[in-house]
Amino acid sequence: MAHTQNHTLRRVLRREIAGTIGLLTDEEDFRAMRRYRTFAFDDHGAYLAQVEALLKTLAAQGSHTTVALFDPEEYAEFCAESGLEPDTPLSRTRFTARLAATGPTIPYDGQPLDQLVPDLVDEAVRRATWEYATTLLSRIGSCATCGEDIGRASFVRAAHLIARAVDTASPGDLHLVCSVSTVPDTLVAALRTEGRTEGIPDLDESEALELTTVLALGIATRSACGLVMRTTAPDGTDRVYGWRLRGEDLEPLTAGEVFDAYCTDMESGDLVSPESGVDYCVPPDLGDGGARTGHHRH
């Protein structure tokens, strides 16, 4: 009787434990893991099918599971730094546990894997963009003239500009994108809200932090930088407008410039067909410029 009760209690307790699965999202990463003898899979498609089946089983049992992006190179580095033998399930489990605490993760809510995987990759790209921009900002240092920390001051300025830009949006959905031309890559961050009403918007803190950091990098380095807003009113009308960074201010783009920016593929440079029923327009006035950094580095 006591044994049965203990077994039942353990089964109940298992539902209280959150778990993480490290996922190999692409074929190349999967092939890299096949060099380990203890990695049991030899077909990526079959592996993904088994992962999805496991996620469904855990969800049916009432377990909360998150999915993390498993990077074989990071795994090898982790094992080398930790003195672990990489060709063991235990080492892979310890690495996955670290991913759960520090890496990009996506909660499994029953969505199909072909929807979860792109979301997970997007989350990883977002995290990498933010970390890279943060690192660059921290390395800029202080203004040689006034001693002000350029990265910190630029972040404050960026936060002010984004708040002013968000204030221009009408009620409804909002999508704000910032792109900064850096070497070797262009950094892009986005902020989305749905069903926004009048008053203080309910923003995703992580997205807001990433967007602010990327814009701050543009301000601090005087890089080519643009901010484009798309709003969708409750009646379904879409408006697109934007600004370019000029010094520490946002300068309005013309309707034609917004059209060109929104209808050009950022990676290939190819033209993208404009959407019907979308108004490409001049942005509302942002009002006063607000407090500037005051540094004279550039």
C-alpha cells in the first residue's frame, strides 16, 4: 500500500518538474553530433519526429517543457572548459541544463515542430544580436572631452527616441524595426505589440531592450541607421512610416523613402512587391528632441 502511494506521489511530483530539450534544428548540426558514438540517431528527419512525439507525450502528462537550440560547437567548448567527456549522454544533459538557464528557449505549447523550429532560430538570432550590440557598446568607452560613458548615454537617448516613436502609433497592432549598418553585418531588432490601446503600451521587455540596444549602437557609432514603424488600426488599415538617424535625432523619411525601404529585401537588395491597402506615409512629429548625450567622440 505504501509502495503504491509513493509511486503515485512521484508521478504527481513529476508533473511539477519543468524540463528542457536541446534541439538540433538543422542537418549540419545533426551531422556534427553523429561523430559521438553515444548519439543514437542517424537520420535527422527521424530524430525530429521522435522529438516531436516526446514533446507531445510530455505535454499530455501535464509537464511543462521548453526547447533550446543545441549548438554542437558550443557543446564541444562547454565540455572542454568543464573537463567533461563529450561522448556521453550525461554531458549532453548537463549542457542542456545550462542552455535552460542561459540560452534562448521556446516553451512547447503543442505547436507543430515546423512552427517551433523557426521561432527558436529567430529567438537565437535575437539573443545573438543583443549580445553582440551590447558587447560593442561596452567597448566604446568614455568621451575624451567630457568623460561621459558613451554606451550608457546612447542607450538613454535611444530609449527616449523609441518611446517618442511608440507614442506616435495609433491604437491597434504595432511593429517597429530598427536596422543598423555595422561591419561585417547589418544588425536588426524588432518590437511588436498586438491590440495596443491608448495610454502606456504593454511592451515585451526583451524585445524593447534589444531594440533600444541596437539603436543605441547606431547613436554611439554614428552608423547608418533606420527605424520603420508599421501600425494596424482596429479597422484593418495599415500605415508604414519611418525615420533615419541623423546624429542623435530621428529625421523623418519621405513616403517614397519609406516605400523603398519597406519594399526592398534587406539581404538580397531585391525589390519586394508592395502590399495592397498599405499607406506608406510621412511619420508624425516626434516633438522635442529630448536630452542628448552631449559627448563629442565623433
